[in-house]
Amino acid sequence: MSKRPFIADHPLVQHKVTLLRRKETSSKQFRELIKEITELMVYEATRDLPICDVEIETPMTVTTSKVIAGRKLAFVPILRAGLGMVDGALELIPSARVGHIGMYRDEETLIPHPYYCKLPGDIEERDVVVLDPMLATGGSAVDAIDQIKKRNPRSIKFMCIIAAPEGLKLLTEKHPDVQVYCASLDSHLNENGYIVPGLGDAGDRIFGTK
């Protein structure tokens, strides 16, 4: 049974997604917004982290308080657009490891082609969050998760900012055990495989390329 996708409805997320979509948003602003939205999404994606009690001393007294119970995380961006989400993720969890998966999409067939995969050596001890701003056809996400599963991590989540129904459907069908987090579920894919209304090519807008 597929896990129900988490679609963010927080006003701050929706406001920042609107700014992200605007074609006049500069690359600098776009990168800042990607980082900020990612931070807000990581907050939601880590809600189920286990916690335990520890004894600490405050300036006033000794007390029992909560800390994360030793769970190891890894963020794995799908190159190149996923790199734009890494800083925001590490801002909240600086101890996490970072892997990288490289994919490029054939513009005619829309089929993803992997060209690089480098994961933390102890990936089997970690909970993995795959990062990619756009979930369009879903092919890159499915292939990336296929590669990660070969290394037997503790768990896998997928985090994006904009998703198309077509990509979300494929991902949840191929990997029903993977929890998906996205900031907006858009209308559809156009004939070129781009999300509508979307925000254009996330990689080009992050890095200022055409």
C-alpha cells in the first residue's frame, strides 16, 4: 500500500512557492527561496525522528529534556537542480552526510540517463532523503531510488518542491514504501515534459544558465 504523499499547506511555504514561480525572480532570489522552502519542508519530513530523554543542567536547575535518539541521516540530491536544496537541508541538520546522484534527461524520449552515483559509505545505517526541486515525469526519482535501494539504507524519503500528478503517480507505484513530501502538486505535464504551471527549468534558474 502506497504511503499518502505529504503536500505542504503552510502559508509560509505557499507564499514562497508563489515568489519562486514568478518569471522575474532573479537567480539569487530563486536560490534563496529554494533554500528557505527546503528548510520548511525538512522540518515536516523529520517530524517522525525518534527522541529520548537526557539529563541536562540549565542556569536554574537540573532537568530532563529531549534530544534526537541517534538517528543518522543522509541527503542525496539529484544533480544538478537538487544541489539547490542541500544548503537548506544542512542548515537544519548539519551532521547529515551528503551523497550525489547524477541524471540527465533525453529531451526527445524524456527518459533519464544516470551518469554518477556517490553515496556515503555507511548508507545502510542511515535514513535517506532524496532531494530534487521538480518531480515531473518521475523517471529520475524512480531511477535514483532504485540505485539507493541497492545499498540497503534504513529508509528513503523523497522531497521536492513542485510535483506533477504524472510523476507522483509513477513514483508511488514504483516505490510505495517511499514517503513523498512536496510543496505544491501542480496541474499536469505539457508535451515537452515540463510541469504546468510549474516554474520553468529549476536547474537553469538556480544556476543562471539557459
